[in-house]
Amino acid sequence: MVTPNQKRVAVAHLVAEFGVSERRACLVVNQHRSTQRHCTTRSDEEQALRVRIRALAVKYHLITRGCLLQQEYGPCRVGCVKTLYA
């Protein structure tokens, strides 16, 4: 599976190397142009939580429903935890 970031790199390469428009390059790579232009921003708090989730995942080999995080951070929404870990 190719991630949107990998597709961004491919589109940039096509534009730079072959001189095609961004629209054509996105069409070839099957990437929507709004996704191509989107810049992800992550807060320091999310980054710290993401690092902690990965550390717990390595230690316990599995995180179920964010229960391990609730001991340190209080109630966490499961969807939030899944999104941050992905």
C-alpha cells in the first residue's frame, strides 16, 4: 500500500523530472490534488502521546482500547488513540 506521503514524493518527482503539470501527475499517481497540497501539522502534545503509545506497544506487544494510556493520561477516546498511533 502506498501512503499519501509517498504519492506526494512521486508527484513532485514527475513534475520536476518530466515537466508535467501537478494535475496530470496527480492523475497518473491516483492522488487527489487536495491531498497533494495538504500539509500535516502535529502538536507537541500529540507527538508526546504518540511516542508514549509506541513505547507501550513495544513493552506490552499490544494496546487494547487505550486502557494502558488511561493509567497515565486519564480517559482517552479510542478513536483518538487509534488515529495518533497510525
